[in-house]
Amino acid sequence: MARVTISGKSQPAENFQQPLIQGLACATIQPSLRSVLIFDSSPPILQTAAELWVKMLSVTTQTEVKSVYLGSADTEESLWGSLTLSHTYKNQPFDWQSGLLGNNSALRVIVIPDLSRISLPAARACISLIGSEVAHLERHGHQACWKSNLCWLAGCSREQVKFLSPHLLDRFALRLSGQNSQACDHTTALRNWFSTSNNFTQTVELSNKLLQRLQSAHRKEAHISKEALDRGMAYLAKSNNQGFRRELALLRLAQARARFSELSETTAQHVDLAAGLIGLEKPSELLYEQTLNTRSQILSRDDTSEGNNTLARENKEKTTETNRLQPVYPSDSTIELPSEFIKIHESKQDPYPEDSVSTEREAASLRFPPRHFYQSTPGRGPIIGIEPATMPYDIAWVSTLLESAKYQAVRSKTNSSKSPLILHSTDLRRYRRAIEPEQLLTLVLDYTCLKNCQWKEVLLSYLQWAYIERASICLIQVGIARISKELQAKKITAQSVLVPRVQAGLNESAGLATPLAHGLDLALQTLRHDLQHGRSTVRQVMLVILSDGRGNVPLENSRKNEKPNQLVNRRGIEDALSVAEQIRQLKQVEAVVLNPQPKYCKDLPIRLAQALGAKIENIPSLKSWEVNEP
Amino acid sequence: MAKATPKTVPTTIPVLPYSLIVGQESLKLALELAYIMPRLGGVLLSGHRGTGKSTAVRAFAQMVYNGELPVTLPINATEDRVIGGWDIKEMLQKNPKWKDGLLLEARNKLLYVDEINLLDDHIVNIILDVTATGKLVVARDGQSESCDVPFTLVGTMNPEEGGLRPQLLDRFGLMVNVTTGSDSINRLQILKNVLTFDDEWTKRERGEKSVFLDQADKADRQLVRQLQGAQKRFRQVNVDAVLPLCVALATEFEVEGNRGERVLAIAARAYAAKENQPEATAKHVAVVASLALQHRRPAMAQSNEAIWTDEDDDLVHQVIEGG
């Protein structure tokens, strides 16, 4: 929620050709584009962009524009508003204090430094406000309806997109890349920074040229031509986009681009420019058409240009010379292959990465989390709001006092006591907190022993337990295929079993190595961390190990990721048993070994269970006719 | 409880006129039927992002309520604003005065809940109670009263963010699975209308005349007159002939309870009134069957999205022909 104050010497932003500056300038003159998402930008770039945008908006609207920062700690009260002590104590001691996004039609830039770390109330506020014609507020006796005039600027790493709701991402009309701006000579940049800044802060100023362009484009209108509409649709025809927001954003960006070119009509070329700005790939049909046009232009130029003719003649002579030196024999038969367009343009980064990444976010991630016990709250977990309390736990005292303050005037009339504060149980307010799971399901799954046994049926009951108890999950994959470090196990953690990556993780196929000892070691580290470190909320752990116990990678080799130089013998097995003994020492862990009943070394799963002090459950074998023979 | 006072809504908010919405025939039909006969019980619009659900609802409300936006229950709403509470300003002045909530404000109107699947659980419970009984019972803060609150509940949701509880789903008379067609001519027209609206709205804000918007307003007014006519004709439409068909369809689609067949019959009657027909026929039932039945099928409990396929349409026709 910090507001940034930047002071110091200025750095003029000159280059309109920079996609980031161009994008922000277009969003300045086109209100429908005022929700900008910048991928992979560093915090200073985002800060500079925010400052630039504030200045651009101030220039075009002739009003003071403020910036507001949203982060991971914003609650519903801080965003929408709440009752607070009045600064001017005249008639009433309390006032409604509007929140960061609350009832205010003033133009503001809302900066979200990292969209993936935004608090849940803030994400919900984004869903309500961005792109909406009208904003509504109905909270704590306060009612408002206004035309929201917020400009949104968010940063996000492409790596984090898979954890975000596509519904939230879709609210951001304009997608830009923050990487291009970083592609500069770092030494020169550092030297400039040292030479210009003496107090480690700096201001970005708009150059006069850019100011003039902005003011001129702001006054201009550019109607969309039919060919621009067709071109806009062609760009997004093959995307799995169901709505119209992307087409509209592209066309509006093209329109803004045309206004900057001081033209009264938006053409297909402007759409191409806009698409290039956000990183949209040109559809292959359009590229083919463009190549044909370029070719015909070159040919016509060849006809008219003497110089080019000379060059062509020289080239032809050279080719003939080469042909003379290297005899080529024609083939006996010719095969006509289908023509294929070769893309010669550099690959662009998709502005809509959410279409192609695997979904790894929480299920229903924009909903307030469900609660197991309404009467109590653990007093942990990030605060996401305030709610009425029926039990005196985790009381939000300020909110409680403010709630009671509303009624003091009336209560003092009816109460004979001289008490300065009359508090009723209905005034009690407590913190509403995001749920932190108190149970953990740790699953060590050895994929090399799953063949020929009904493991999914047996595992299901444990997954159901995790779902019912809203437990978090830690899946440790031992011996999976297609892994960069096959001598090591891999850990996947999630807040609940409903997270799609857990399901995907369970369906991996088996690899060659079985780093069981490393898998158990990962489990040990996880359990120690979750049970013993800091203010951990985990109270109970269910450890389920599905393995035949035949580990074939010693722990040391797994840790170093080095293939053993000599025979392993039983070292992989013994290391696994040794780690299992350590897990046994941990309290609050209930361990179960699921025994796949292997044909050979039948005693190993039992020895593993003994080392862990675990219960053992046999997995029924598949009947022979159920096994897919190769 | 004080009589609900109409909320002052700024008229300067640019909302695309209803007549400029291209395609989305099911969505428009559902809203219009719910207006003709509010007893249908509301409309749920479920669809992916950017399909124009919210715009359609706001445009419809603006059209039928003389430029007013619908009474909106936002996802930030607290309980006191939904069912009502003491007016804080007045309380601080030692003058206790009750302030009605949104449920009362929406009396005989449209109550719009955007992103209804993101609504807090206890607010959903309140809405469920009120829609189940048609009565708002307030028993809090020393206040104890009850009153009738007939309103048309319209909700929009994106199924990607989770579904609704079956109890709440059942409260909606009609449900529309909103999709955007792949017809390029329609898509082009939608883009044209939206972009032209942007330009023309700017013109109007500058005080200039906009023929484009004037024509749209005229078309809106004409449609409202048609709908008001249908509202008046509703009682005259004979629905007896299709009642057995409604029961047969509800049975064939394994709809639980009786609400499905009732809503189907009312919707067919409202559609006949809209079409200016004296009698509801099998044709009318066929058109509204998906709207009334899709969210009441058992499969809906396993999925966030209602799926109505071509096979379902074939089944409707088979039942009609068989009857």
C-alpha cells in the first residue's frame, strides 16, 4: 500500500519506438486500454513505467493523477473503505474513510508490482473493477455507485502465469513485455545512473517531443476501416479465445497507433503495428500474402532499377561460375513437395501465455476459502478481512471499538451508568483469515513398482481423506520418466489435492532409476520443516509410501546427481531404511506403507514399514487379463 | 422497514444499448421472458470471460427501467447492506433510523449479482432463504420484521472459477450457457458496434448529436413497448395443451422436483405472449426447454457448466413427436 515518492534528477523518456513507452502512450489516449500487464519486467522498470504513465495521463487529462500500490497485504477494508476516526471532530467523531479503490471517480494509476503475489481481496477487486462500466460498493452501511476511473498497471513473470486465474488475467486488455527495455548496454546504464543520481532516486521526465505527440494524438480521431476490422479478426481467428476482449484490445490499440500517426483512419497496417507491439504472431496466411507482395515489389523494382539489374547480373554470373566448377546431375525422377512457408521473422513472445501453460493454480482460486469450524479460528494465516465474531478469539480490537462507537450516542441515552464505552457482544469483530491447512498428506510414490497392481484404488481413500480434511499435499515422485535429474526424486507441493498438477503428477510414467532413499530424504526434510520450523500450522501428517523398497540409487549419488562408479549392491536399499528410521523419530506422523506385493524381494516393503514404524496395507494385484500385454 | 427508495444511478455511464447486442439469442430471450413474467424466478448467465454477459444485463436493465442501471449486489457486499441495517450517520446523530438493504431496493425489479459464484457463502445463504420463501425476515440489531420481496434475480458467472450450489442453481428459473458464435459475420458486426459505440459516446459526451445512438435508443424503446405488450397478454395465453409435454420433458431429462416443469410451462407461455400467439405450442416449449431444464439435470452436480447438446435437442423433438 506504500505510495512511492520519487525525487532527484530527471531522465527524459525520448524513445517512442520502445514498445513499453509506445504501449503506455496508446493506453493514455485510449481509456479502454487502461489495464496494462507487463510481463517479466524488473521492479525498477515497472516503477519507471508507472511514473511515466502518471505523467502521460496528467498531461492529457490536465488533472493531477496519483498512483496507488497494491500488494499481498491488502484487505477488503483497506481496499473498499471503513469507518475511521474523524480528522475534523465537529458533529461526529467518525467518518467513512474511502479505501484505496473505493468510491472515487478521480483518475488514479493502480500499480500491482507482482500480480502473482496479490492478496485475495485485491484479486477479487480487480475482477469487479477492471473493464467494468460501473463500480458498486455496498459495505458496512455505506452505499455507492460510480464510474470507475482507475488505470491498472501490473507486473507478472511469465513463469507465474500458470498459478494465476485466467479470469483475472483476461481483465488486462493490453499486454506488453518488460524485457525489451532491459536489452541495453548495462555498463552504460550503470555509468549513467551513477553520473545522474546522487541520492539513489530519480525522476523520469517526458521529453517535449513525446508530450507534443501525446497532446496531438489525444485530440485526434481515427475511425476503424473495414480492412482493419478484418485484419484484427484474422490475427485472433485461431486462438481459443471465446470472447471479444482481445480483438477489441487489438483494434483499439491500432486505433491509438493511427492517432499517433495523425491519420483519421485506422488501416490494416496499424493493426499489424499494434500486433507487433504486443507480440502477436502474424497468421501464416497474412505472412504468405505479405511475402508475395514483397516479392512483386522487388520484381518491379528490378525492372526499373538499373543498379539492381547490374547487381542481379553479377549474382547470376557468379552463380553460373559456381555451377561451372561444381557439376550437378539431374535426378532420374522428380517429386513435388507441398510448398511450406518459412518464417523468417524472429519469434515473438505470446501476449496470452495463459492459453498455452498448464493450469497449476488452486481450484476456484478467487473464492474466499471455505471454513471447517465457523466458531473458532486458529489466529494464523494472512488477514483478508473483518467479520462479526461470536467467540472472543482473534478479536480485531480497532474494528470492534469502531463498531461499538456507532451506537454510543444511542446507548448512553438508555443506559444510566457513566461508563465512557458501552460494548455489546454484537460489536465484537474478528479477523477473517485465509485458511492455512492443519493437516498434510505426504505421498512418496515409487513409479517403478506400479505395474500390475491396483494402486490407484488403494490410494484413492487417502486422497479422499486429504480432500475431506482440506489437507495440503506433498507428492514425492520417485523414479519417473522424462526428468532432467533421474537420480533424484522430485517434490510437488500444493494447498489441496484439487490442484491440477497433483493429478498430472500422479499420472507420470515410470523411469529407470529408483532413488527411493532420496525420496524418503525429501519427505524427511519436508516433515521436519512443516512440523518443527517457525509458526507452522501443520498439526497432523499422514505419510503414505507406495514402494517395493527396491531403491537402486545410493543417497549420496542422488544428492550429487552422479552416477555410481561401482556396483551399488544394497546401498540404495540400506540408505532408504536408514532415512526411514529417522522419519520414525518424528512425532505427529502417521505412516502407512502400501505394499505392491512384488514377486521378488517380498520382504523389502515389510522391512521398510518396520523401519518407519508404519502400518502396512497390501495392494491387490491386477488379474492377468487386466494387464495390458505389449 | 422504510419503503425502498430508488437508488440514484449516474446516467453518464456508457453502456452499450440493448438493441446493439448482436447474436446471443438465448441470453436475450431469457432476460426478456423473465421481464414478461417475473415469477419465472430469475436468470443465470454462465459463460466464459469476455462473452458480454454483464454488458447484456446492464443494457437490458437500462432499457426497461428508463435508463437506470439494475440494483447490483457486488461481491464486496456485507450482510447489513444486503438485508438492511441501522443508518450509521443517523445513529451518530442520536437518531436511530433503519436503512433498507439491496433485497428491498430490488423489490419488483431486477437484482443483479455479478460473479455470483464468487459471492461469500453467508450472503448466498441469505439470498437462498429469501428466494425460497419470497419473504425477507430481519431479526438482528434489535430489529424484527418480515416483508414480501418479489424480485427477479439475475446472476452472471464464469464457470472457470467454480460452480454454484445445487440449491442456488435451482432457484434460477432459467439458465443460459453463454457462448460466442464462430460466425465471422456476426463477430465482425459485434466488433463494429462496440467500436462505433465508443466513438459515438465520445461525441455525445461532447454535446454533439449521434444518429447512431439515437437510432439504437429508438429501437430499444420499441422493444420495451413490445415486451410490455407481452406482459399484458401473458394471462390470456392458453398453456393447457402443452402441460403434459412439460411433464414428459422433465421426466425424460430426470429433472428433480417439480420446479423444472412449472418453469418450463411458464417460460413457454411467456414466449408465446412475446410472439403474440393466443396459445403456447410444442414449438414454444422446444425453444425454451434448454433454458428451463439444463441446470436441473443430475449431471450438473458433477460439473460447473451446463451442457446442452444437439442430442438433447433431438431428444426434445422425439418427446414432442412421441407425445
